[in-house]
Amino acid sequence: MAIPNVKRYTLTSPDGKTASIQAVLPKGADVDAYLKEASSRFDWKGWEEMKAKQFKVRVGQQKQVKKK
């Protein structure tokens, strides 16, 4: 079940890399100030490590070789 009023925002690191966050902001909130503060609090080192650890594993059937 989704949370209503959630919006996706994109943060940019000082190195130029981008990450996305989801947040619910109250009415009248300054979005630019929030994104600037969130970017400074964001754990860029942890995010880089998490991205490096992601790898894809092939799941599914593989072709069977018939032996006589």
C-alpha cells in the first residue's frame, strides 16, 4: 500500500552523482531549502558502498544438455 502525497526528489552530490529520495513535505514548505539540507545530511559514502555491492544473479532455467 502506497503512502499518499509522497513525492520523489533528486539529490546531487558534490561529485556530480545523483540519488533519489522520497519525502512528504508540508504545505508551504521551501522545497529548495529542504533539498539543500537533505543533500548535506545524505550519507554519500554509504550510498556509494551500497551501489558497489549490488550485483545481479541470474535466476531461472538454464538450457539442459542431453547426454546419451
